[in-house]
Amino acid sequence: MHRKGFLLARYIRYLAKFKLTPYGRIIVVLTFVAAVGSITVEIPIYQIFCSLFFLAAVAEIVGTFLRPRLEIRCHLPQRATVGVPLTGRVEIENVGYFSAFDLMLGFFEIDPSIRHVDADRVISSLKAGGIAEIPFELVPSERGLHPLGPALVHSTFPFNLMRFAGKSVSLAPLTVIPAYESLDGFEVPQGHRGRPMHPAPLLASKGESPEYVGNREYVAGEPAVRLDFRAWARLGRPVVREYQDEYSFRSAVIVDTWQPRPRWPSWAKPVEGNRQQIDAAVALAAAIGESMHAREIVTDLFAAGPEVYLFRSRQTSARFDTILEILASVQGTSTDPFLVLPGALRENLDSIASAVVIALDWDERRQACVEELRESGIGVRVILVRSQPPTDPFPEGYHGNVQVDPRQILAGEVRWL
């Protein structure tokens, strides 16, 4: 009995979500109303019921007989930005013996945060052996890794009442990175160290490039590739070229995503407004990361979400892109990450010269973590993303500390920090 109920519910879901078009749902409702009103065959409404039922039956028979046989290829980037339309296209080839009519593209298992804005595009006919293309646009409204499900090309012929599947292709999940406004200026904090204790080589888009600083006498056992033959001929003794690695400035960006639950009731979810606050903090982290990337500052990202994410890279070309992908997946947590974050920072203190802390609140834990960083010689700036007063008084203006309203960040009004 339970299995029959499950199968019935599954079939109803199939009819509502895929099989019936909006016009088809109207026909089904009208048919049901006409059936209820058909007390006897002598009442005219019975004839309406028969007409609607016959119309649906003809659509099912004809559509099934002319179901298209297709091959499709979908071209779609794997990364998008919140609020920015993502353009893709589907190439369709009719491999059947008959022409295909009223072909449309649908995403029926797509994440609710992604909208298919031009789902009404249709190819009226495609002859046997013909090739056509359907462009489409997807607009994501939330960052993260979102499933797209299969892209399904189907036919609504005849009458546009029902869908008849032709061919589908599976799509990989879509990475939606946060939308942010580039900063016109950002002051990187300077600590007492000046440079990291173990400086990292300066990273360039095409690899590392040590700097030539001069020549010196050859020492037995050195690689012959360093010999400077012109200087050898000029001085009359073997000399080698001497190089010195250029060093980069390594900075840490620490993102706080703490969403404290209300004290009562205990099962309550975090306040909805905190979602906007977290999105603003993530957008600001992306803007700061871009600013540092443009200035060749190697950035370590500490994303304090449900777990502490640490990203470090030695490839400049891929560094900022990877930071954006990590920020896309950072979610809020009801457990204060500053309980474990100081430990992760201590393991990397020797390689960090400065740190930018993007906090959602200010309390004793966050102050203790910042003071520990400063005592180790690291330059620290704290940016408090919050519209309301923090739990403890925030030392605004101290060593560049500043409080910013999350609504201003999301509106793109924060350009200087």
C-alpha cells in the first residue's frame, strides 16, 4: 500500500514538474472540473469533458509517435558571478527519420537559486539530419556550488500541452563566486617585521624570475650554466653570474562568518539578516584579495566558516581565482570559529607579515587574537562588517580599524579602505 502511494506521488510530481506545460495544467484542471460536473450524459458539460479528454489523448498519441531523436552538446562555463547572466548554448542534431517540431530547452532539476531567464525559446522545426542551436542564459542569485541537473531538449508538439523528451546531457555543478566592487585604494598594514621571517619568492604569471646582482669568482663545484664567458675572457679568470631571489610580501586575509543563534528558543535558526552580513564580508574579502593580487602581494586566506579553510599558493595566475572559488563556498557557522582560529594562525605566523581581519562582531576572543598577532610583529587591520553596535566597544581608528555597514558594501559604495 505504501509502495503504491509512493509511486502515485512520484507520477503526480512527474506530471506537474515535467510532463505538463502550463497550458497542459490548465487543460487538466478544466477536465477535472468538467468531470465533476458531469452528472449525466444529458448535461452539456459532459460534452466539454469529452472534448478536453479527447484533446489530451490526441496530444499524447501524436507526441509519442513523433518523439524526436536527437543528439545534443552543451557549452557552458563552469563559473559564474552572483547576479551576472551566464550565457551558454546547446547544439542540437536531429538524428531521426522525421522532422522534429517545437523543440525547447529545459533545466528541471536546477538549483532554485539559479533562474533560466529565456526558457521560452523554441525551434519551430528541425528537419532530419539538420543541426540547430539554442542559446540560453542563467542568472544565479546566491554564491556557492550549485547543481544544474541535466539540460533536456524536448518537444511540445502538438498543441503545446505536454513535453516529450528528446535528449538530455548531464552538467557539472556551477561554481558561483561572490559579486564585489573593486577597491580604488586599500592600505595594507605594516608590522615590525617589514618582511616575513621566511620570505616567499615573488611569483609571476609566467614563473619565478631571480634578479641578477653581479659577478663573482668561480668556486669549484658550482653549476657550469652560471659561468659568464664574456666576463671570463675580459678578466682572464673564471667568473659566474650571481642572482638573488626577489621576495614577495605575504599577507593574510581572515574572514569571520560567525552566526550566533538566538538565546531563545534553543532550536531557533540564526537571524536571517546575518546572511546579508556574511555576503558583505565575503564580497569585501574578494575585493581586498583582488587589490593585493594587483600589487603582487601573496595572500593567505583564512576563511573561518563551519571549519577553518586555509589557502596558500605559489602560482600567481591561479591564486586569486582559487580564492574566489573558496569564498564562494564559505557558509555561516553557529560555532564561534575564533575558538580554533588562533591555533591555525600560530602555525603560519613565521611566513606572514601583515593581516586583515574581516570580523562580524567584536568581543574578547577577537581582541585577544588580534593582540596576539600584533605582539608577534604582524601589522593588523580590523574591518568590522556590522550595522549595529558590537558586543564589546570596537577600537575604531586604532591602527586603521574601521567599521563598515554591510549594506554599503553590497551596494558597491565602499571604494577606499
